[in-house]
Amino acid sequence: MSLIAKKIFHFGLCLGLFSFISIAIAKDATHVNKELTLGELNALSKTSNNINTPNATSFSSLDSNTCNVDDSTSSPLLPHINSPLLQSQATTPLVPAPKDISKAQKEQRSKNLKVGELELSKKQQKTFELLGEAIAREGDNVIATGDASVMNTELYALADKITYNTQTKFVRLQGNVKIYKNDQLYLQANQATFYLNSDFVIIEPFYVQESSTGIWMSAKAAASNKNIFRFNSSIVSSCSVVSPAWRIDTSSGSFNKDKSIVQLWNARIYIGDVPIMYLPYLRLSTENKRTSGFLYPTTGSSSTEGFVYLQPYYLALQDFWDMTFTPQVRTNRGGGLNYEFRATSPYHDNLILNARYFYNIPEYVKNLNLVNSQIYGFDIKTSSRNFMQKYLGLKSGIDNGLYVDFAYMNDLDYMRLDRFNYFLNTSSYTSRVNFYTQVGNNYFGTNFKYFLNFNVADNRTTLQNLPNLQYHRYLSTLFFKELLYSIDYQLKNTYRPIGYSYVSNELSIPLGMNFSIFNKFLSLGIWTNIYAGNIYAGNIYGNNKTPLYTFDTMGSDFVLNPVTNRYGNYLAANYRISLNLDVGKDYNKFFHALQASFSLSAPFANSVFTNGLLGKNVVQTYSLLGTSELQAIQNRFDIWDPSSFTSVFAGNTRIDLNLSNYFYNLNGKELFYWRATQILNLDDTVSPVRTPMENKLGTTPIDGLNLSTSFFYSFFYNVFTELALNASYSSKRVSAGVSYYLKRDTAFAVDNLTLTRTITDASNFLRLNFSGDLGYFGLDGFISYDFRTNTILNLGIGIHKDIKCFGVAIKAGSDRTPILTNVTNDGNSQISVIQNNYVKFEVKFVPLTSVGYVYRLRPRIN
């Protein structure tokens, strides 16, 4: 089958499925599809969506046993929906009525009106009253005209003319009809007819609008019996009544008030006057709350995956939880099921649980050389403040909290199973579980981190933090208020089943004082910091005889030398002297604030002690390794890496310089800022300025325009080691941005003997984006370019036209996403990149839904 024929087949299949599915729209906190709510009492007086309704009827859902209907002034027979009167009744403009009516207003209207009929209860209370400026009698009919009103124990109605049959209890209201129940307006029409002792009512014309979304439905007339309204030849839209941009025409329909369901038969969807889709049956929920039912499906087409169809079903049986089942079919790939569960506790804490499964057919696995034929996993997210009080019965006011974001999956494609065109540019996922308590100035924390790394053949070689424990004492006074101290203790259990793992303990105690000098222009700080810790490392959970390694770089070969001692201890104490300046000056047009600091820190003489794995020779040997050796370490799982223990290196003599400038206008808005930081390592035998200088600058010269840059510059190597440039502009009609990022991997890793260096870019890319309303249409576009590989990473451009009730868009683009493939000779998995080119057509029927169709061209795998 040719490519064009396939496209026509897939698009036809999409329309066919839409034509024969019954869709119930459900609304909840996550699914933002608004529902049609019949029964906004003041819809005509609050048409906020540019909807002109000169011949409309607004009503609230009729839940009465108050109304009966006939379609003639004389026949006692109840009409049906095909009554000739309902097909030909003329309409006149309606005048918006007040939403409520008070007892005083009723009494004021009754003054100077003649009584046409009056019934009293045994207690001499009014049970029925007919009033008007003029009263006439024709047989059993009493006719009130001119500001006429009728009232019984359940309703109060106004009209230009009211006809009441004293024998049949038949009532016809004509002209500017307004019916109130419980003093609130629930019906406005040009004409209404009913019996006082029946559940049948006719409304002419029939019009309803949901005020928050603008959705309206109209028909020449509607008849109801026991809260079920039936109508013929209706129109549904959210656009202007005159020439709506989109509409749904139906041959007939009904509204079940008790179940809040609208059913439409032979629905024809129009854009302007052009029919685009036919649905033999369409079912809509009218409640402005969560309702079980089918949600709008997701469809698309791809040259590799075939026709894609995701059909969610939403289940909401109770107010505090709901779930969504989404079976999906991808004709050239396979099928699967997505499950989502959401719940909220009585304390308004939310829980979200997802589970997904997908089966790839063998042909698809073979064509893309995939690792997994079955993709599965789950993820869970929740958070709670004061968890112990809410769920464990703790009576104390101790501050505590819980945060969970945990996921497990066997393939990164799990992240893309819930939608068709989900863009993913990562090959790893980090799960976190954090719990803390605070008592006064004391903090206790436990956190777990679980890393899924799909860049390695076996995730069991990935180091996991299970768990980390922390105690922290916030800055407090000791003996007198100028003497301050803090305590921080951390225990880290870094674990993996294959390769070395380690357990570390570290205690840090800063102690010092701050003084104001020179009339508080300067502050002087004198601090000391004590570090102590120990480490045990080894293949703890595997073969305990497996040694750890350091390196001998003196020889020509890469040689491993075993370390016999698996323990390490360290103790260090240093001092820090700091000067801080914080001044400001008000000028004629702006205010300038300047902050500067100088800090000297160094170890006390003979205060540093290390042994074992953290011995000086081990640390120095590792720090002298070249790029190739460091890359070799990353590819092995039994190499000891001491560089993660930063406190071991706290014994360097160093100077920290910081300078910050801020400029504000007279309204307090920031105009410009510049922050600079430079570290001088006085123990560096090559140069104290090998650490790059960090600079951050930003300005907002005009409203909406933001310019910023961040860069690291090495005065020793005379190069930028990291550079980030950002410019963005945003207004009511246009937003645009450009960003550039450069990071050099080994810009200051240099041969100490020859001072030669090889500069390697770890990242070097540019991104542009634009979005704007150009008047007749809108334009969106973006592009990302990688200068290292001379590759366009992502590219997209789209044209759209949006009005309040309707939108149409066409987009084309390209993206690169990672997939897990078997591409190595030994059969191990490896991350490959799939280049996707796509075209997407989207139509928005605001606020009901947006319908999109995506076609992906045949991808290229790198």
C-alpha cells in the first residue's frame, strides 16, 4: 500500500471511530474538559462570551411537581414533542429578568392589580392567586392581562397574559414569561403552558447556556415529563448565536435532569457552514462536577506505529477518589493499558498512582532492534505536611512532612505510553522519598533516592542513596548572643548490588562571631569549622574479597593497584575571617545597592588527619588522573572514587571574593544587576586562579524585555568554561526568546608539566522560540541546534487561528528522543536516538475539546 493510501486509510479509520462512539464528557481536577451545565438561572443577564440571544429561553433544571403542559388553549390532552405548535411557534425578544424576587417586590406588584382567582387554605393562607391589571372570563377560563401574575405554594410566575382554566387547572403564560421558584428565577421564555397537578411542561423557545464556559443549546421548543426534556432540531455551540464559527446540529435530543445527561441524535458538526463530521449519537454530561464516562479519545498516525487510538474511560464513584482506564491500540506496534488512580484525603492531601503496560509485536521489536517486547512500570506521587498528626494520631505540634515521588519501569518508553506525541529527552529517572521533622531549632531528615539509569546495561551497577540521614541544628547562640554555632551530621548509605558500595558519617560544627564596625558600614566575622568523618567502602553486598583500586600513572600502561584498607577517617579544623559591606545610595532617577565580601579560610596548623581510603596519597593520585583514565572509571563498577567526599578537601587555604550591584527605579523595580564571585586557591602549586570566575548579569530595559547572562571565565587559561545567554520578550500579542549554552568539559584539566590543554565542549547548543498573534493568524515556532554535532535537535513551526469559541492549527516539526536498543555485539542494551518528523492538524471546539490528528513520517535511528 502506498504512503498516500495509508494516510487516507488511517484518517478514514479515525473519522469512522469518531462516528460510531458514544462519548460522555467527564470533568475532574485533572481533566479540564468543561461540561455543559443546563440550568444557569441568570444566563440571559450574564452572557459574558459575546453571545447574542435575542430569542432565547434560559432556565434552571426543573425539579418540580408544579407544571403540566398542553399546546392549545382548549384541549385537555397532553401534547408530545411533534405537536404542530412546537414546530411553528413564533418568538419575540426576551427582556432579562432579575435573578431573585423578594416578598416586598411581590407585594409591590400586587398593589392596584385585580384578583382573577383566589384560593385559601383552612388557615386562611393563600394557596393560589391570579392577578392582573385587567381580568376577563370566558367560560371556565380566567384571563389576566397587563403585568399579570400567578402564584401557588411552589412557584410565582409573571407574564403579559395568563389564561387559567378553573376546571382542568390548565395555565398558559404568554409574553415575557418569568417563573420563580423559592424566590429564584428558574425559567424565562416567551411562552409556557402547564397543568398545576402534572409533571409535564412545554417551554417555547428552548434555550440554555452554561455561564462559565459559554456553551449554549437552543431549539424551537422543548417538552418535559418527570424531569426529562425532549426537543427537535436543536443547535449546540459556544460561539455567537448569529453565524457561529462551529456548531452541532441535531435532529432530536433529550435532557435527563435527574441524571444530568444530554443525548443528541444525528449530530452534524459544522465549521462555519461546512460539515466536517457526522455522529449518529452523542452523549454529554451536563453536571459541573466529576461524572463517570468516556473521555475524548486521542488519535494519530505514524509510519512506524500505524494508526494510534487511545480511549480513556473515567470512573468517579465517590467524591474523594477517581480512576481512569485507557486501553490503546497502535496498529503496527501493539496494544496496552494505562491506569491512573487519584485520591484526596480528608486533609486535602493528594495521591496519584499510575501503572502502564504495553506489548510490542515481534515485527516492531525487530525493526527497531528494541530491548524489551513488553514495557511496564508504575509511579506514585504524594505529599503531606504534618503527616504524623493527620494519620498517626500525634497530638504534639511538631512540624513534619512527607514527600513521595517514586517510579519503577523496565524501559524509558514507559514515560511515553500515556500520549502519542510526548517528547522525552532524558534517559534516566530519579525517585525520591523524603521525610522530616522539626522541633525548635532542630531538624531531622531522612531521604531516599533511587536512580534508574538506562545508559548502563544493568541498573544494579548504579549507586543508590538508600537512605541518607541528617540532623541539623540551626544557627543558635552559645553563652552570649554574639557567639553563634551550628551542628550538621549526615549518614549516607550508598548502595548497589554489583560493585563497591559505601557508608559514610560526617559531622560539621561551625562556631563564630559577627561584629559591626565603622558605624555599621562593615561587619567582621570570625569563624572556625570542625569536620570529622569516617567511611567504609567495598563490595559489601557481593564478594567481600573484591578490592578497591587507585591508579599508578607513572607507567606507560593503565595499571590497577589494590588498596588493602577499606576504611577511611578524616579530621580537619579550619578558620574563616570575613568582611562584609552592604551600602546603598539614592540618586535622582534610581537607587543603587552594593554588597561586597572578602573571606579568608585556611586549616589550622597540623589540624588535618586522614588515613586509609582517604589518605593523602590516595586523594592526590585520583586528582591527577587524566581524561582517559576518568572515562575508564565511569565505565567500570569496582573503581574507588574519593572525589565525592568534598569535606576532605576543605583544608585548602583559599580566599573568596564576592561583589553584587543592584539598580532599582523609583518604583522599586529592578533595572540591572551584576554578581561576581572569584575563588583563589592559595595551595594550588600551579596557579591560585585556576578556578574560574563566576559572573551573572541581567537587565530589564523596557517592560517585557529580559536580558541575562551567566558565565565562568578562567584567567589562567583565558577561556570561558561555561556561558549562558538568555533574551526573552513578552507582550499581550507576542512572546519570543533566544538562549545559548556552552559548557567546556576539560577546559582547565591541563598537563602540569607542559601546560598544554585540550578543550572539549560538553554542551554547546542554541535555542530559538517565537509565539505571536499576527492579527489574521497566529504563528509559533522553535528550533534547537547542537554545534558539537552540527545537528538540529528539535524543530517545529505552526500556524493557528483562535477565537473565543474555536481554533484551528497545523503544525510540522522534528524531534529526537532516546530509545533503548540492542546494538552492541555482546547483546547489551544501549541508548539510541530516534529522529521523528511529524505533521499535526488540530481543531479546538472551545470549551468542549480539541481534536488532533498527528502523522509521523518514517523515523531515522542514530
